[in-house]
Amino acid sequence: MFDLDLWREIFQSINKNRVRSLLSGFTIAFAILLFTVLFGVANGLQNTFNEAFADDATNLISIYTGRTTKAHKGLQAGRRIRLRNQDFDYIDNTFNSKIEHLTARVNRRVQASYKTESNTYPLRAVHPEHQFLEKTILIKGRYINQNDLKALTKVAVIGRLVAEDLFINTEPLGAYINLSGVPYKVVGVFKDDGGDSEERMIYTPVSTAQRIYGNTDYINQIKIGYDPKMSYEAAIAFGNQIKRKLKKRFDVAPNDQRAIRVRNRAEATRNVNAMTVGLSIIILVVGFGTLIAGVVGVSNIMIFIVKERTKEIGIRKALGASPKSIVSIILVEAVLITAIAGYMGLLLGIGILKVAAPVLEDYFIKDPGVSNSLVVGATMLLILAGAIAGYVPAKRASKIKPIIALRND
Amino acid sequence: MGASINQIKNMLHITSLHKSYAIGDSSLHVLKGIDLSVETGEMVAIMGSSGSGKSTLLNIIGMLDEADSGTYILDGLPIDDLTEKKAAVYRNKFLGFIFQSFNLINYKSAIENVALPLYYQGLKRKKRLELARFHLGKVGLDAWAEHLPKELSGGQKQRVAIARALAANPKLLLADEPTGALDTKTSHDIMAFIQQLNDEGKTILMVTHEEDIANMCKRIVRLKDGVIIEDTPVDQVRASQYV
């Protein structure tokens, strides 16, 4: 129900009592300003965290091997452990239900050349699913596929910077590059958020690399993307289980730390997540604390306003104002002031974050800002807070006996 | 009861009205059984020293306060079981108030103050301002309509208050020391105006402690320690003779 007269009364009251309105508005605006800035800075910190760990999949377990350091089952220390295709298959078969993505990796350094341009690059020979584990983003063309693995095709997916180095003003897709003497067809160009070194990389099928470089079935590394539905604890247990099984498989002493190494991202992620959650909680507590302080401030001001207006309320009641109309005139004024002032605080806070963003970046706070939903939520909360802050004193005011209110000077 | 026929003609009929105030643990018995009838068109002064209960009586009649016991019939309408809401409606429809301290809303102009009771009657803004202007004209303050109370003299403020009391066309006009804050000349001015309203048929009830003001009414009711000790008609002194 829109009551023009009620609004006219309220606007007159706000307008004719400017100091009072400004003071109460300032309190809430300041609270919301702090709230917004704090939340924005917290978001910025979180952005920094996310970016630092966003390069690769977070549900990643990597398996490396080295030399044994302890004699075990009659075998000497110093024995070199090497992963082979059969170990890859063993992991695939044994843990299938817990694995989302699985890839082997064979590392080489190659001299890559195209026409007159030439340079050395690291090469990773991989399975197709490597793309998801490394979060490789294809700019054009395609990634390694199953067909390549089976047919041992000589295809290469090259990094953005490799393409820039070797293909000057030429379309790399479909061209043949020479990798340490063997011609490969370029089928894809990719980028990677991991930085320049990741983009100066060449991917080829693992089977092709094994055939060409030594005709072996050795693998440098196995990478597992475990089922992301797994909890951190389950994932850590899974990593340990793999480690145990492989140690047994290679007759490595259970306490040998070097022969079989399993690096589990879950452990790091758990720590980072715990930290981010901790940070969020602190920010939330501080933010809402600020907001509550603002609400309390508004409540106090409302109580003061009601006290100041007691006589006016008495007059209005003597002239026939119903308790309801007294409540609504005070309540709507409170809500209006909180909403407007709060929104101004919000805008100011967003403005400050925008201006301060370049400076904050030096302090590991990236893209500080608040989301639209938070803006809407905070505004709603404000209106609610204003209503609550205004309601109690308004209700009390409506109950003051007119005779007592009139006596108040 | 013969009185019941009278009640209908009566503007006001009060019987055995009691009121006590709690003061700490004890209670102060302010009104100890008041019986009072006022007929339409009367102009009654309620007198008494401070603490006699005269203001309390006026406040109960004005529904600004509630009695502990007793009956109160206003223009044939029994005033009992007053909820805040009901009291607000009755005050708005039946009563006009004039206070010693004027009680104007300080951030509203004269005309807005006069229009306020009409706002609570739910009248449209245009109609309200029209009526308010008419009543301001009646008290001779047409030219001061847009002025704030602080820009008006005491007498002018009281005139605005009278215009406001009249705006809702009440059955009964209640005045609590209407001249208490005014100098003698202005007091006579205001009294002349109130007498004129009475001449036009308005029923007026007034609390005062000034003999000369009381003598400008038509009847004086004297209270002492919560009871009526004297109720006499007086020869009305016309205030206009002093103006």
C-alpha cells in the first residue's frame, strides 16, 4: 500500500531534522562501508589463494620413483626403481573405481625446429587425460587422443610460446615440426595458467615417445586424478594405500622414503582450504561484528530520536494518531534512512576497493570486490536491521500515554 | 432515573469518577468521586489549587488518561474499555485540545499544524489544506499560514492551536490553562475569541487558576482534594471589553 501522505510526513520529518537524520545515516553508512571493504579485501585474499593453486587439478596424486636407500628382502640398497606400462595398467586396474583421470608421463628434452627457427623444449609424452590433470587449455586444434596412443601417431600439441617462437607469421596447425630428428604434425596449440614454463612445453602421445626414444616401456611419472567426491582424509588414505601397494610390488622396504614417492595434492589442499576457511570465518566474524555494531548504533539513535520526538508523538496522539500510525511513521523513517545511508556506504566501499585495488595487489590482495548477491544481501539485511532497530523504540513510543508524552518538555 | 433523559441532551455526564496514581509503594488518590454534567453550549471553568485534581479531570475527559472507576458519557456515547486505537478515534472525532504550552509541532508550518487532525481523519491533502486555511482565517492568521511556530508570537501560537482544535469540528473543546503562558492583553484577546466560539454554540471546558479568566466563563466548578466543593453559574465577564 502506497500512502503518499505518510511519505510526505516522513520526508518532511527527515528534511526538517537534518542533523538527526544525517547522524543516524552516518553511523549505518560507516558500518556498511567497513563491512564492504573488509569483505572485499577478504575476497581479494581468497582470489590470491585460488590463483596460486588453480594451475593444476587439486585432486592430484603424482607417483615418482628413485633409488632404494634400504636393503629389503635380500635386495641391495641403491637399486633403481623404474615405472613401466605394466605398473600403469596395475594402478588402472586396481584402483579404477577411485580414479577419475589417469595418465603416465615420459619426460624428454627435445630440439624442436621448424624451417629456420629452432630451440630446445621440454617434451611430455602423455595419455589423453593428462589434459584435465594439468588443466591444459586448448587455443586451437585438439589434444592427444586414444587413437594417437593406439596408432603411435607422430602428433604434437605445442604450447602457446612454442608456437610464438617457431611459427612466425605462420599457422602452426597442420605443419610438421622436427623434434630431435623426428617430424611431428602439430595438431593443437594450448595455453596454461601455470605460467611461461608451462606454455613452453610440447605434448606427444606416450606410446609414440616410448617407441621412438629408446623403444622401452619406461614411465617417468604416473599422475592420478582421484574421484573429486572423495574427502581430503579419504584422498590422503588413498595416496598412502597406493604407496604401500607399490612398495610391495617393487619389493621396497616400507620405510624407504626415496624409492617410491607419492605426492598428494590433497594434503596441501587441505591445509590451504583450512586456511581459507579460517580466513573467511575471521572476516565473517569481523564483518558481521561491524554490521551488528552499526545496528546497535542505529538502535541507540532510534531510542534517542523517539525520546526527542516524545512530545511530538504526544501531540499527534492527542490529535487522533493511532498507535499504528505512530509506529509506521517512526519505522518507515528508520528503514528509509538505513536503506539510503547503507546503500551509500556500500557504494563508497566499492569505490574505495576499486581505487585501492592496484595498491592492494602488492599485498597479495587480488581483485578485491563484492559480488552482486552480497550487495543485494547486505542491502536486504540493512533494511531488516533498520526495521528491527526502529521497531522496538517505535512500538514503545506508540504505547506512551499521550498525557505523559505531552508533559515531556 | 430522571437523569437518563437528560443524558441525551447532555454533552458530558460523569458519575463517581475515581483516579489514583501510584507513587512508589503508596498511591495518591487524586479524584475521589466526581459527578459532573455539562450541557451543550456551556462554557465551564474548572478551578482549584494545584493538586486539586483539575488537570487530571480534564485529561480523563480528554481521553488522554483513564479513570480507575466511574462512568463517563460523552454526547450519549459511553466512554469505557478504551483501547489506544479507540481513544485515538474518539479524540480525533469528538475533542479539540488547547494547551497552555500550545503544543504545536515545531517543524511544521502553521497551516500544516492546523491540518494535522484532518490528516488523521483521512482527508485528502487538498481538502485538508482548504479546511485548515479556512480555520486559520477564522483566527485571523491567514497571512501567517506558511510560518513556523518559532516565527510566531505567543498569542499567535495559541490562535494556531485554537484553529487546530477547531479544524476537526469537535463536539467539545478542552482547554488546559489556555492563557497560562500569555500576558494579560493577549490573554483577553484569546478569551474573547474563545467566548466568541462559545457564542457560536461550541461547548467549552477550561482548566484555569486565574479568577478573572474563570469569570469569563458561564459556570465555575471548584475542586479541592479530589472532590467538587462548589459548582456555581457566573455572570459572564466579556473579554472584549478589555480589548
